Amino acid sequence: MAQFSLDQLATYKLVIARGSFTAAAEVLGISQPAVSLQIRQLEQALQTRLIERTGRSLQPTAAGKTFLAHCAEIENAVSAAVQSVAKHQQEISGSVTLGTGATTCIHLLPPVLQQLREDFPLLTVGVRTGNTTDIVRAVEENRIDIGLVTLPASGRNLAISPLFNEDFVAISASHSPAQPAATPALLQALPLIIFESGSSTRQLIDGWLTAAVTPVMELGSIEAIKRMVRAGLGYSLVPEVAVQADEDQRGLRVQALQPPLQRTLALVMRQDKVVNRGMKAVLNSLKQAGRTPACETHA
């Protein structure tokens, strides 16, 4: 019987998905020779070539394609076996990796993770941050178990479930002149400090403004945006959750938008993902957080 490891299997899938050993090595955080060694050992175990070079990219051989079709079945069988054994345990344990945006990580996750730690001390929840595209890709490649992202989001073989809506608000420095109303027409005429281009949040803001604007700053962090606004360098639109706490509002004036603007946060998982008890605990906690007053849709 061929002997190979799950790490070798995962590396093989990642090499095929990214099209090169070097790209796979960057994702895994190991050297390119280490990736090549894992693939060579896997091919030796199966006694056949799995990858061939076509031009500048790598492609699976006919045997590689056949093996790739079984990879998900192998992973699911292992996950199902682990889950079956876990049913005999008194405590929920294991590890779950959650991916989300920086704002959600800062303002929503701490109480969720704290409660999970208290309820399930043997469960480890890791967190990775990134934009929607990064998180969705990591879920597709099985590097993240659960994604909590801003819609719109799409990908291959994914289950996407809207969780809750967040209102946006306008913010300005507390010492800046008060504006009569936070409308698209008004904000378009002001110096704007907004989220960087290419993100789902930026797409929503651009759609609400209705006309093209040239921001004075484009930043990748809403916390950085708040600092710049607090210094009186411009105005911005941010999710309300980022300024709900008293300390988050310090030095800022917060106004509701007219008309309202919302973003929808959704859970993203692979459709073929085996949901173990640890993942169920995390999913239930996130859904409960979505039902709290701070996260409910404002009518």
C-alpha cells in the first residue's frame, strides 16, 4: 500500500492550485526545495509522476488529475474519522481557523473568542485577517476553516451564508465644523479618507457616493482612517461597529448617513467541509453575535 502523508497531499493540491512550487512555498511559509521534496516523495509513494511542466506553469499529469479527484475524499474520510472519535470525548477540543477583516477582528471577535475560551478551554481558535478576496481564496484552498467576510463574495464550491448587516456612519474630527447632513452630495465635496481600492467595503462606499471621488488618503485599516480623521485631516465613512464604544468615539463626531448605507457580513465555508464539533461551536458563537443588538440591522 502506498504510504504518504496528509501534508504531502495538501502541498500537492496547493501546487496545482497556484501553478508553481514557488507560489505554494510562499503560502506555506517553507522553502521551494521543501515543497519539491514533498511532491517527489508523494510521487515515489504512488510510483508515478503527478506533475508535468507545460511552458512556464505546472499541470497535473493524467495520473495527477485522477489523484486530485480523490484528494477531497481522502481529507473528508480523515475528518470524519477524527469527528467520530471526538464524539467519545467529554470536551470539545481541536483547532479551528477563522479568517475575517481587521475591523471585524478588532470590534466583534474579542468577546466571541473570550466566551469560546471560557466555554471550551480545550478548543483553539486561530484568526487570520485579510480582505474578502484573500479570505475566500484561503477557504477554497482549505487553509482557513471559516471565513467571515463582507459581501459580495464568490468562489468555487463555497457555501456563503449572510449573517448580519452593519450600518455605516460618517465621521469627522470633533473640533471640525459641523455638517448639516451626511449625504453623498455633501461628502463628495469634502476631503475624504476612505478604505483602499479593490476591497468590498470600498465598492460599497463608491456605490453610495454615486459619483467618482478622489480621496485625499486611501488606507487599508479603518483604525488608521479614524486616527487621520481625529487629527482633522478629512472625513470618512466607516462601519458603525468601529465607533460604538466610548473610547472609539473619542475625538470624533459621528453622524448617520442619509440615505443609509449597510454592508452584509457572511460566513464562507467549503461545501465539502466536514463540520466537526469545534467548528459547530465557533459557528454557533458567530451566529449568536450576529443576533446581538449591536449587530442587528437598523431600520
